[in-house]
Amino acid sequence: MDWEHKQDTVYTPQAEFGDLSGLNNLPQVKLDVTSAQENQAGKPGLRVSIRNPSGSVAFMVHLRVTKGNDGKDLTPILWSDNYFSLLPGEQRDVTSRYDASDLNGSAAILKIDGYNIAAQSLEVR
């Protein structure tokens, strides 16, 4: 932060930006993913177990559910966590809640991707 040029109590200019270009060199990671349907607070939902079997960080894991394989995202959906990173060997369980009628008769498809994540799709069963 550039404290010398602070203008007021709300805005302080940034003196410099972090160099995050090293993220572009992260190797691609294929995650181990399992999912199961379950009720969450009386609504249908998913429990997704995600494990990083690689020797590299899995950066910004992103989960979503679509209406069919090529369909639009199911919204609204409430995830217990999203856009998270997994260290090598780390595992995380994530849950979601949604209204099944919003699927309009289509199959729910879980899609997983991220910054250096090999994209995957799984039919929710």
C-alpha cells in the first residue's frame, strides 16, 4: 500500500502489485472426485469428496452443477465451499443444496475445473 499518498480513510492507493505469473507454470492436476446425492436441510443436494493425488497444488478448484451435460448452470445452488485450493494429498468434502424442480427434468451434472485442474464431468446419482 502507498501510505504516503493516502487520500482518506476509505481509499489508499496500491504502490505495487504482486507477481503471480508463476501460477502459469503449475502442472495440470487431475482430481479424484466422488459424489452422492443427499438431502441438506430438507432440500436435495450433493456431497462431493475431492482429493488431490498429485504432487502439486490444485489451485482454485471450482464446482458447479449443470442441467444436463451441455445445459446451463443450475441456479440458485448453495455450496459449503467453492474456489478452494488443495495441497498435494489433501482431501475436502463439500456439500450443496438446490431445488430439484430447477433441473426441469434434466440430469444433474457435476462439473469440476479450476486454474490448473483437468476439467471433469460426473452425472449426479
